[in-house]
Amino acid sequence: MYRQNAWLKYDNKENKEVMKFSEGYKQFLSFGKTERLVTKESIQLLNEAGFKPIEECSSIKKGDKIYFINKNKNICAFVIGQKPLKEGFRILGAHIDSPRLDLKENPIYEKNGFALGNTHYYGGVKKYQYVTIPLALHGVVCKKDGTTVDINIGEDEKDPILGITDLLIHLSADQMAKPLAKAIEGENLDITLGNMPISDKEKQPIKANVLKLLKKKYDIEEEDFVSAEIEVVPAGPARDYGLDRSMVAGYGHDDRVCAYTSLKAILDIDASQLQKSACCILVDKEEIGSVGATGMQSLFFENAIAKLLSLAGEDDPLFSARIALENSEMLSSDVSAGFDPLYASVNDPDNAAYFAHGIVFNKYTGSRGKSGSNDANPEYYAFIRKTMDENNINWQSSELGRVDQGGGGTIAYILGNYNMHVIDAGIPVLNMHAPMEIVSKADVYEAYRAYKAFLVA
């Protein structure tokens, strides 16, 4: 159903199903504040659905359910279909990192009566959006003795929250005369950790008190922050949004909404219906270019395919992996910019993504002259259209704003380098990259249905 409001087709039973599905998503989003936590939650869901880690597999056969983990930040799940693996896969790919603030390696310092935490922002953020809101700490501290300590401060209602201060309106004449991009500087995005001195004998008594509290709770020293990965994210759970509860507000919809719906699709498919093997890959580092060992440009995915082919008895699994990838089709599951009536001028209204109109297909993303875009082939797009319509799925097409207005990219072009068919397919989001993003529950549900239909088409 092209460019139609999905709510209009639901009867009372279907409406309840949409709402029920969104409850599972809200729990996933509320827990998964970091890529490590998303991976942890995904492993639990996969185990419950009968998937096995690759380390437990000595061979593979039709119907097998297998997953790979990479450095606690990537997960790649497979359901083996009827056709030989060399004939390709149906792939759903999403990223699980989101814009945020990271603590620096030497983060804690004392200044003018406060203990503060020094941060470095990650991904594309509007810096002014991170001041005067409740913030939480999530991450890991890896100690020299080989142990890893999980950090979680600010989510439990009994926890304190953290935050970044801003200048009071009475003294902000100079600040408010600056452009938005300059009003809050990146080096000033430091979180307040405390104000209480431990004693008047300490050189930095307030910092010393904060370190004492961390030592008591987590048994970590100041030096341990050098080998830590602690993210500063908005505190609190995902919530229903709107008087009609038709939307979900929360941190990290980009792109955990597509990660969840993609993962649920592969969890819920009937393996006996699969011709090509199904794959769901969740990756890190998209927000900073998909680089590094856990980004989509890593060889992790290619190596996982080669490992499967080796277990299937292929003599040259690396070469066979290239053939299999070339014969594959992919939905690059990433969000689109939802049309906002308060900022209508940045969109071409005939080529924009509208809330509750279903999953969004972007033939191309990129910026200016489609720079950095995958630009899907029309033959493949026709197959996608047919699949959506045959399954009564609400869908729409979109571009990322007006030409020359801005732009952005996804992981699509990276998989396109394997010569496979790829198209971007995701969900409209309002407030994208803000601490509180908004999605439509109808779009979440239609995306889930679309991903399932794609895997078995």
C-alpha cells in the first residue's frame, strides 16, 4: 500500500497487535543504551529463539539457526535456507551505535568547587541539546587484572542522575548572540559529578570524594579510566508519545528501531519458508563512517560468511564468500528523516517520509550530487515494490531532504561494493540525532512485517 496511512487499515485486533509489538520495542530501546547493551540483549533473544553461537557448530544444514559475535559490539545471525549458500543470502543490516558523549581517557577533574567529567562527543550532535537534561553513564572499565566492570549510573530511580550545566538567561546575552553551532562548545560539554569535599586535607577534595565513591561501588581506580569505554547518554526509559499513544519517544531510535525490527524478523520467520538463507547483521560505528574493527567496513561480515561456507564443505570458502555475497540481496535498515510540519521547508513534500505511512525506501541517500550514495538499481526496486504490495505492507519512497539542503549516508554503499543488490529501507524519525527521538508505532510494526516478507520472498 503505497503512501497510505497504516492506522486506517487496522481493525481493533490489529491495533492491539501494533501496540503490543511496540511494548517489546520500548523495553529493548530502554535497555539498549549502548551498542554493547544492544548486543547483550540480542544474544538473549537469539538464545531464547533456539539460535546457537558459531563456536558450538561443527557443520551446518538447512534450518540451522546460528549467530556470530564480534568484540561485544557486532552480532550476525543466520537461518540456513533451502538453496546452497553460494546462491546468496537475504540480508537485513542495521547499525546499533547512536550519537552521544564519551568520557575521555582522563576524564575526572576538579574546578572551582565542582568535580567534572571531561567528554568528547560521538557522531553528529547538536551540542546545545545535551545541556540541562538528565544524563546517565553506561559502559565498561577493563582492569589490568583482566576483569571487566559494567558501569550503569542514572537509570535506576534510586540512582543519582548527571548533567551538563548551561548559562542562566539573565547573563547569557553574549551566548545568545552566537550561532547555534557556537553557543555551546564541545570542550564545555563536561558533566557535573559532584560538589562535596571528602576532607579539607585533600589537594582536590571533591574529585577525591568522587573517586572514593567509584572505588566503593565498582572497585576501580582513576587510572582504570584509560582502558574504559563509558558513554554519556540520556537517562530514563522510552515512553509513549502523544495523547493517543501512537508514537514512541526515546534515545537511540537511530538506528536501534531498525535493529530491533530486523532482529525480530529473523527470530520470527519460519525456516521452512526460506529459499535463500536469511541474515541479520547489526554493526557499530556507522555514525562515524562505519570504520574500525566493529564497523561495516571491517572484514568481520565477510569472514562470517566464509566460516559458514567452510562448515558447509566448500573447498575455497573465501572465494565462495565473494560469490555468495554477489548473489545476495540486502535491505540496509536505517532510518529516514520524518516530515516535520514545523520545518516543512527543508523537504520536497512529494519526496518526503511521512509518519504512519509505513516503511521508507530510499533509492539513494548521500549529499549534493548523491555523493556517498548506493543508488539502488530500478530492477531491484521493482522486486521490492512487488514484495510489499503482495503482503499488504504500507510503504513509501523518500529522499533525505531537498537537494543541496544537507544529506547523509548509511552502510548501503559498503555492501554494494560486493556487487549485491542493496536499497535503504527504514522508518521515519523526528528529532533525529537528538537526545529524544520520535517514531510512529505503525511504522515500527510495518517495518517488521516488511523485513519478514523480504526474507521469505
